[in-house]
Amino acid sequence: MIEHGHSHEEIAKRIGAPAGRGVLRDVVYGGIDGSVTTFAIVAGVAGAGLSPFIIIALGLANVLADGFSMAAGNYSGTKAEVDNIRRIRAIEERHIELHPQGERDEVREILSLKGLTGQVLEDATNEITQDRENWIALMMEGEYGLGGVDPHPMRAALATFVAFLIAGMVPLLPFVFGMQNAFATSTVLTMTVFFAIGAYKSKWSLDPWWRSGLETFLIGGAAAAIAYGVGTLFNLP
């Protein structure tokens, strides 16, 4: 199966404007954590034998407060990553100004590791170092392993919060609607969400959907079992 086309126009568009890493990591991270932490509260409180009202109150507090906290943390972490990229870029700009020959030698070394030799290597080095932006971009990639597209802190934060909010509400729905056997229904729904998130992220993996889903299912189930077990310790007669 071909994931993208290889016409001249398609190649120029794709290489000239790369999409970057996107928000897959943020969505999966937020969704799994939203399900796990909210269900952990539900399981813990249910294990302690407390009322559904307390389950709803604590669950909603977790979805909003912990979701916002995760989004803020992801924003700060991603922004720190962007700030570090800018700092490194400034270093390279200064080095090119102060030590141009040393930086040219670094370009030559990077290109030689890509398989270029002889006159082709010299020509490529000369060509790249004629353009300051191309020069810096190659150094960022070859010396520091940094891509050409910076991450977006706000987009990462919003993706995390929305995924956390949606997935985190699922364990609470049976209690909000006053369903019979609410805890059992919440357990089934939450386990389904765990499996669905894992199966969905397999679209970006070489693993089959069922294996990815089962992995997430087991991780979430373990967290839920621990929370329920702790809650039963406080189930006073």
C-alpha cells in the first residue's frame, strides 16, 4: 500500500512543507491518562463503598482539574522544547559568524556520513554554505538531531485537554445517568475505551490493531485494579 504519491508536484509539496510530528502523541497521552485517572477515582471510591454523588463530584473535579493540569504541563514542556531549539539555533548562528571554517568542516563531516565523497562532497558543502538558512538547517539536523518543523505548544495543550476531557468523562456517564449496576457498566465502558485508543493508534504503528489495543487495555486495566484494591481497604462496615 502506497501512503503518498511520488509525482513531482506531490514530492515538492510534501518535502517543502513537512507536517511535523502532529498531535498523535498528545491525543493518545491525554486519552489514556483521562480514562485511567478518572476510572481510578471511580474504582477507588466505589471500592470504598461511597455514594454515587461522591463518585461524580470527585470524577468531574479530576476531569477538569487534572485535564487542565496535564494540558498546562504539556504546553510548558513543549514550549521548553521550542525555546531550546531557538537557543541552539542562536548558537549555530553565532558560530557561523565567529568560526565559519569550523562550521564548514562540520557540514562536510555531516555530508560525508550521508555517503558523499570526493568532489561531490566538496561541491555539496560549498553549495549548502552559500545559503545561511540551509546551512543552519543542516546543522540543526545533523549535529543536534532536530527536525525542520518546530512543535506547537498551544496545539499540543489543546489536543491533550480535549482528549483527556472526552475519554475521562466515559467512566462517569453511568453514574451521571443513574444507571443500574453503574460501576460494572463504567468498567466495561472504560475497558472499551482503553482498547479503542490502543487499536486506533495502531494506524501509526506496525503492530496489528488487536495487539496495540490489548496492550493499552492491559495497562489501563492494571491501573484500575490497583485503584479498586486500594479503595476496598477503606470500605468500612
